Amino acid sequence: QETNSPAFGKGLFNLVGKDSSWTMKIGTRMQILSITNWDQNDGGNLADAESNFLIRRARLKFDGYAYSPKLKYKIELGLSNRDISGASQYTSYAPRYILDAVVMWNFYENFELWAGQTKLPGNIERVISSGNLSLVDRSLVNSRFNIDRDLGLQLRHHTYLSDKFLIREKLALSQGEGRNVTTGNQGGHQFTARLELLPFGEFKGKGDYSGSDLVREESPKLMLAATYDSNQDAVRTRSNLGSYMENDTGLYSTDINTLFIDAMFKYNGFSFMGEYADRTADNPVAVNTDGTPTGEVVAVGDGINLQAGYLFPSDWEVTGRYTNINLDEQITGTQPVSQYTLGLSRYIVGHKLKVQTDLSYLSTEGNNDELMYRLQLDVHF
Amino acid sequence: QETNSPAFGKGLFNLVGKDSSWTMKIGTRMQILSITNWDQNDGGNLADAESNFLIRRARLKFDGYAYSPKLKYKIELGLSNRDISGASQYTSYAPRYILDAVVMWNFYENFELWAGQTKLPGNIERVISSGNLSLVDRSLVNSRFNIDRDLGLQLRHHTYLSDKFLIREKLALSQGEGRNVTTGNQGGHQFTARLELLPFGEFKGKGDYSGSDLVREESPKLMLAATYDSNQDAVRTRSNLGSYMENDTGLYSTDINTLFIDAMFKYNGFSFMGEYADRTADNPVAVNTDGTPTGEVVAVGDGINLQAGYLFPSDWEVTGRYTNINLDEQITGTQPVSQYTLGLSRYIVGHKLKVQTDLSYLSTEGNNDELMYRLQLDVHF
Amino acid sequence: QETNSPAFGKGLFNLVGKDSSWTMKIGTRMQILSITNWDQNDGGNLADAESNFLIRRARLKFDGYAYSPKLKYKIELGLSNRDISGASQYTSYAPRYILDAVVMWNFYENFELWAGQTKLPGNIERVISSGNLSLVDRSLVNSRFNIDRDLGLQLRHHTYLSDKFLIREKLALSQGEGRNVTTGNQGGHQFTARLELLPFGEFKGKGDYSGSDLVREESPKLMLAATYDSNQDAVRTRSNLGSYMENDTGLYSTDINTLFIDAMFKYNGFSFMGEYADRTADNPVAVNTDGTPTGEVVAVGDGINLQAGYLFPSDWEVTGRYTNINLDEQITGTQPVSQYTLGLSRYIVGHKLKVQTDLSYLSTEGNNDELMYRLQLDVHF
């Protein structure tokens, strides 16, 4: 029996190779989720309950450095059916088992070069790990507009403008069709730039990319950031996500641009996260060579997401969220939607062992409303 | 080199987190199997040999407790193609990689609440791990009638009626469509109740749920048990297994009820396991809205399985098995079958390193008989 | 924190069970690859650049012995989409996650019996691990003619003819349809025999099955070998690989024979590898019962691959490769191709941490030529 394993939530193993020639932290986690949905029926009442019980996520994570502390790596694998779904001709009809497989090389001072597959520097909500959210899951703004993971290169840099004022720059050059693609680049490449301003210095415990103020920041901390993403000759309806826009000669392509402006603020148990997303496309309606529409369109439009929570000293948290999405109705035929979410979380060992529940009311113009109740258990080693 | 690893068969790792904040046993196992089948030809002779060599199962298993010994968990993953097969629209077209992902909370005295995906408290033969069988594989009664794994909740309790007389109650509420489903509950829910009577006390080394009397019980041990399972508005032909009964408007559904009565007896190297299974359905013939049959029917009928073995002091075991299945012929169009199996096992390190072989004769009324020979090697770390 | 982990490249864990009852080395590796292709256009210029960035391979490897040093095992799992692709009705429509799952029993003196799934004793280039190549990837001769992995038995033996002269004999009996098949043997079985002659003794550090002379052999080392493989009633176009030859009554089958002659030579940083492959089939054109061709044909023909490299004292290596393939043009309709490759490798920690790049010019008779540039990073724990 090995009794020198890390504390709960700190990984299964924290390996250090001979002569410190490498390190690896191995972690695993799972989320057990129950969802119940009610639709508003013609009489205006909520009815037709539908339920779903699932292993929402189950992951294995490996990270550390190889040979030199300047050469870091991260591998994250998905195990649940939701994690690995998405097989298509573009993934060799194989499940998408690998989430991250990336090498990060600190080649000079504050510069890092990343190569492989990992999250793009997109909206904050996407980059926060699904295990560190303050509600059961991410918002509709994220699911409509995020730029997820991709294969390619990233260049990252950070510097201090003053004693405290930290700025970070993140650039990415990617294939533009998302993760686990085996068929190579279609259309053109994707370019991403993100700038992050932290005027009051770093958050404690990487709190800028973690939901809820679990560390109860003693002084106010803020991150203000913007991402601009240009996917040249993109072939999918949501930039590097969504359906492939197939037409009579192969794949329809158009430039898709996505803008994110987001903020994170934390102070003394209070946390606020806000996001604005906007997507445009040169020619959002996919057409065949003779100009007839194929039926696929780029999901152009914008959305806003505002979320705030307070962590009581008892480690119970109440969180509220407002989400509004306006897709271009003429192009997408989709009505604006608003969602109101109220969440309650009990952090037993921070994000590592927690029970979260939330209630969401979805209001769609001209359509029936929906109510959703979720309950989730997280266990992260 | 770490020389403080567990003994062979006791897991790869037995981790204990700092301050005993968690534990994890990590194990792995594989089964290499060879099968040869002969069909009786029109002349009455066994001929047309067909062979199959495969990695039958390969598994990774993680279990222990998280944060508190009262909060246990188990994760089991399948690796072989047979383990992970079964992708469909109901599993996001992804392989079914996760077998178990369940959390078990001992919230009060002898009560445990389980949440997640794991085996239902069904027939004993199903619940015995495939690595702990006394023949190469489970019987036809199991493959026809078992209720496998599902997603949902279980409530478990045990108590002693006297010094020795142990009883266990197991209740489950499940989605009713089996494991790894991502599309939520179809039709209604599934309810399972199992009662187990152990009048002479617990078996040594969890022998009630393990084939063969490897520990050579010094006094007779018996478990008598019954399970009643009601799958409300079930949509698959074998309750939560089998084909989905698709019809013109979606999925046909009917209540499917399954009864199991089973027993395990062990004494001094001798072991006996018996099972009776019976399945009924309110309306076993799946129909379209106009009443025409879709072609799918619920596999209603009953079956019996009797198996006995003796473990010689040399750790060789001889096992015999008789299996009989009577599906309702009018509904299913299936003739009764009987199977006679004779097995020989050599336990080198118990079930952890063993070679098993068996010969099965299958007799089907009105059809050609079949002979099957199997040879399997198990290696379990 | 565990600081007694192996050195970089020597595995994540080197476990030794209690009382030396088992051992396991656990390793992992990944390859991040970028490919750019140019086609010669009608004007004779190289144009139409296409790029592909992918996680080429990601693997988990487990090996050691179980219970006795005479009973070794190896399990290798693929994680990347390229690794696990190939799902079909013959693999239960499941991804091919397991690469190796094999048990090796040293039952008598220099004899070993292998059972399970692993590489057949085919051409040397195939048997060299993809992590130990001296160019970015294997040659076209390998991709056209290799006999890959299969399920079945192998018998291996080695002996010394003199003080130094080592010979090895390897025999295999396999299903003949390749790895991860769950549908059993189709057609007949596959028989493989390989003889290896090492007149100057063993290579240092298993260098006979590793690219590049990283150990800088102090005296010349040579392996000369030949494999003859006969796949009886084979049903796939490249023996146990390629398309299944389906016809009107099921699967067309014919005997396919493959011959390999290969050599490896190393001395003082210089390495040479040569291979000749030849494939014949009794009736290479797949037909229906009425004799009409199905469109599938066995890829009969021959190929040659010659490769040499020199490792400079700085651990930079320059490698050249010439590959020529002549498929039977009348049967396959395929023109002869030649490929010229020039590679540059930088071994930072041998094959365990390396950057490799190569440039290949493909010349096809009567067709447009192609240029391919590749850059790959290997990280192996």
C-alpha cells in the first residue's frame, strides 16, 4: 500500500522522474448528471416531463514536463459517450477520444509556443474546465458561439505593465475544422488573437479561469479580455464546430469571424462573469455552384451571458445567470431566446467533490417555453 | 523501481491519499479466447467447423473511496471490441467504453445509496464478474434474460435476522434502456427489487458472487434470492437490452416484467448455482399505429440453468451445466433449446491466472444440433 | 510526490509486485505531425498545397511478466483517431482500440509460445515500433505489402550456431483477417514463417529492431532475414489488410502469398535497412459466382525499399530512402511508383524525445508527381 499519494483532489499520482528528468500528474474525474425537462403545452402549462440520467463526463488527465521544465505537455482523454461522440468521415469514423494532446515550449523568457490539439484562446467560459464551473454546465452563448479545440500552433506571452497590471497575449494558427480531424485542412486556416488585461494582478489559485470565488479574494481581482477569431474559408456552420456545409462539388466555404468580449471579477466570495459574442460570415448561406442554397447556413448573430454568484462561508453558493441569444433571423430562421438560471452549489472539497443543482427557464419568442432542472455530482481525483 | 506493489492478482496499485483522504485500487485484466463450432449437417454428422480467436475482454478497473470511507466509487472501462460494441443513435454513435461509473454512499447505518451506471441487482450469474466464472462464459439463460447494467439510483440495505442469518435488500430505479445511453429516458422507468437470504452467514471472500469454491468453505454456505424487475413502457425487445422496437411513429413500448429466482451453495470445494428466469410483457408483439406488427417482438418465455462443480485439491475443477430455454413459440417463433456443458478449469492463481476449457452440446427442437469447444486464458492484475 | 520514478523515456512506472510475483512497465507516447503536400499541375509546377496537422499516434503500453518471469505479456492501446480507425461489421462496428494483447510463455529452453493479438513476424520495417523509426514514417513498401497484426499463436525459438552467430525462427498461425476482428475466421488460416540470421551477434540495445544506430555499434552488426507468409483462402485485398472482397454470395477468397527478404546493418553511427517484398495470389481478381469481376483485386506485385542514415556525433542524423513499387499493372491497373526521401532527425533523448523532418518526392509513371514535407515531434515516457 502506497500511503504517500497526494491529498484528495490533487491527482492520483504526482510523479517525478529520476534526476527530475520529467514530471507527470495523473488525474481522473467524473460527473454524474440528472436532467428533467418540461415543455409548455398549448394550454400554457409546463408538462411532458422528459428525463435524462447520464455519465456526463469522465476524463483522464496527464500533465507535467518532459526532459526539461521548459517543455510542458498535457494529455486529456474523454471516456463518456458524450465526451467521445462526433465520429464522422472527417475523424476516420472513429470516436474522438483525445481532447488535449499538446506540447508547450517556453523557448524564450515569457514566451511559449504550443503545438498540438487543445482549446483555442476563445471565450472565458469555454476555457474554464468543465470541472470548475459554478453552474451545472456552460451557457447557451457558449454552445452557440464558442471556438472549442483545434489542431495547430499557439504563441503565448505575458508581461507586467506595472507592479500589478498583468497582460497576456495569445495567438493561434489552426486548421479550422476542430478537434480530432484526420482528413487535413479543408478550406483555409483559422487565426485567433486574444488579449487579457488583469489590472489588479493575478487571481489566487488560477481563479481567473475557474468558476466561483472559492479562495475568497482579499482584494478585488478583475480580468477584462477580448478575442478575435477569423476562420478563413471555413466549411462548418459554427466556424470550427457544427455541420460541414456540403454542396454539389464538395464543401462550401466562407470566411467566418467571431468576436468575444468577456470579463471575470472576484472579491470576497462574490464572483461575476460576463461575455458578449458576435459572429459574422462573408456569405452565411451555403450554396451550390448554381447558387441554389444547400440548406446549411452559418449561425450568425450575437449573444450575451451574465452570471454572478456568492459563496457563503458555509461553502454553499447561490448563482444566477442571464443568457440572451439573437441569431440573424432572416438567415437562420431562429427566434431570439432568453434563459434565466438559478443555481445552488455545495462545495464539499472545492470543485473536486461537489453537488450542484440548477433550474433554468428558457423563453423563445413565438415558441413554447421550457423549464429544465439539473442535479450533478462531481468527483475529481 | 517500486517493489512495494501488491501481490499478483491484488491490483496494480493500492493508493491511499494523504491523510487517508481517498483510496484507489487500480486493476486490469484480459481474457484470450478461442472458440470452435461444429454444426450438425443433414447427414447427422458434426461438420463445418468454424473458429474464432479473440481478445474476449480487456478491462481497467478503479475503485475505492473519495474523501470519506462512506463515499465509495467504482469505474470500470472496457477495451476490447466485444466490450465496447453497441454504438447506436442512442449512444451518440459512440462506442460504449464505460461499463461502471457509480458512486456508493453509505448515508445511514446499513443503508447505501448508489448513483450512476452499474449492474442492476439481477440474476446472480450476471452480477458475478466475468473474470470470476467457473466456466468459460455465462449461460444462455443469462444472455436471453439478464437485465445487465443501467443508469439511475439503487438503494441497498442488509441486516442480520439472527447471529448468522443475513438478508440483503436491493432496490433500483433506472432509465430502462441500458448502459451508455445519451438520449435520455424513452418510454417509462425500470423498477427492480431483489431479496437475498443467506441463512448460514456470509460466504468467505465474497464467494456468493464468485464461481467455484476456491476458498473451500468449511461449513455449508447458501444464498437464496429472487429479483422482480418491471420495465414500464419498455422500448427494447429484452427489457433494457436487445433491439429497439421502432415503429411508424417512433418507438413501440410495452411493460416488460422479469422474474429471477436463483441460488448459490458452496461447501468444501463443491459449488452449485441454479437460476430460473421468466419474462412476460403486456403486449409482446410490437405494432405500428394501425396495428400491423413491426416484426420485433419481446423475447417472452422462461429458462433454467443448473450448474455444479468440484474443485480438486490440486486446483483443477470439473464443472457441469445444464441450460434449458423455452421462449413463447407462438410469439417469438423460437424453438426450445437445451445446452449441456462440461468444463475443466485449472486455477493457477485463483481466478487471477487460470486456464479454462469447456465443451457444449446445443440441442434445438426441430433444428440441427451444434457442438462448441472453447479454451480461454485469464490474466488479472 | 514520488521521486523514485524511472528516468525520462524509461516508462512512467516500473512496478514489481510483492515477492516479485509480477512486473509491469507502463509507458505512454505521442507523435504530433504536420504534413504538407504539393501536386504537380498540368503546367509541370508543384502547386495546390494541402496541409494536415494531426495527433498521428498516441499510445499506452503495459508489459512485464505475470506470476512467473516465464510468462510475459504485452498490452498496447491506441488513443488517436488514426490509431483506432477501421471500425467495420467485422469489428462489431467498434473502434480498434487494442493494438497488442498477447501472452508469451517461455515453456522450454529457448522456445516461446505466444497467444493473442500482436504483430506477425513480417517485414522488419513493420515490426520496428513506430516510435523508433529513423524517418517520420514507414515506407510505401510497408504500406502496400506488410502483414501487420493478427490474432492467433506464434512459436519462437533462437539458438547460436557459433559463439556469435545467432539465428531466430518465428512461426505463426493466425486467423488471417487482421487485428480486432470479432466475427471469427473467414476463409482459411494464415501461416507465417520467418528466419533471421545474425552472423555477428546481437545488436546492442535491440538495435536490430530500431531505426538509426543510436548506440554507435563498435563492431559491424548485421541481420539478414526472410519471411514467407501464406494466407489460405484470404478474403482481403492485401492478405490480412485492405478491403474485404465481397461478392454476390458473401466473401470471395483466394490464397495470397507474401515473401519478404530484408536486412539491417549498423556500424559506428551508420545504419542501413533494405527490404524486398513480393505478393502473389492464386486468383487475384475477385469474382462473383458467375465469374464476373466484383471490382476488387488482390494487390499483387513487388517492391523494394533501401534506406541508409548516418548519426553525427551531435545526435543529428541524415537519412536517405529509395522506394520502388511495381504492382501487376494488368491486374491492378496501377502504375509503378518511385519515392525519394531525404530526412533530418534531431535525437534529444534518443527516440524518446526527438524532432524529425523529411521531404519526399513521389514519381508515378504517366501521372503527376507529388512532393511531401513532414515535421514530427515524438515524446515517449
